[in-house]
Amino acid sequence: MKMPSLRILKDEPVPDGYVRFRFNEDCSYRHCGYREHQTHFHCTRKDCGYSFCDKTRFVQHTARHERLDTLMGGDFRQFRANVHCGRPDCPHATQQAANNNGPTGGSSNKASHFHCLKCEFVCTDTNKVVAHRRQHAKLDSINAAGFEKYTPSQNCGVDGCNYNAKQTHYHCLKCQYAVLGLSQMSSHKYRHMD
């Protein structure tokens, strides 16, 4: 039985979403530890750039993206440590600049950070991504019920409101009536039914 040559094994197809660089090819990633001395792969997602030399990482890394995409649900955008988010007011962008990272850079800090696409929220913890998405879902349901939420730190701007700047409350968008919870919203909406 004839064994396939080593050359054929090295030329196996690379899965979609990845690119291979041979040991003598320049991948152009400034901080890549494999650059021009070891055959390696880079993830081609714009928000990633992860590099590795072990082929078993294809499945693991693809699964990571799938898990994070599900977790973020289209409401967040992830930025790896080696990818600049482009937001000058982001504390992580400042860290990236200090590490001299750019879109083709790398870093000893492997932490990703996440930006909410609906507001200015940013975090590094995937648990906070989930909790923040729940907050938006709750606010969406409050707005769908015809109310707007105000916290103690917000001025609701409603004259004579007893709860203004004191406690979390909700104002009806039709009549400005104030309620303190979801159950009161349900009973109040019947006032507007004709």
C-alpha cells in the first residue's frame, strides 16, 4: 500500500473562515508569533485575527465564534485584544493604543471586550453581555406596553411626579401616569381601551 506523501498532507484544504501561511510567508500581522518562521493559520473574521499552528484548533475556534455569536444575539460586537474597536472613548481602546495594537496587531493581553450596539455599554465579561441583553429585552417590553422607565438618577420631567429622582418608576406614554411596577402597567392600560 502506497502512503500519501507528506507534501499532500500539508496541502489539505483550509476550512472557510481561515487562511494558511507557510513558514516562509509573511502573514502581515505585526505581532504574530508565527510570522515568517512557522506554518500557521489566521481566522479571517474582521473582529478576530486569532492565529494558531495546530490544525485541531479549527473546530475549537469555530465553535467559540458560534457560541459567542449566539450569546451576543446581534446586540453586541466583540473585539479581541488584537482588534481595535475604533471608539476613542472606550477604556479598552486606550489599552490597545498603549499596547501599540492595531487591526493587524496582537497583544499579551488576550481579553476580548464587547460593545452593545443599542447603547454605550461596554464590558469584558460574557456574563455581563447576557445580563445587559436581558435589560434591553425588559426595556423593550416596557416600551411595547406603552411606558418609559426612569431610575432615581434620572429626571422624568413630569410636573408633580412624586417619584421623580427618588425611585424607579414608569410613565405611561399616553397620559404620563406613573406606576411602580409591571403589574400596575397591566391594570393601567385598560384605562386607555375604548
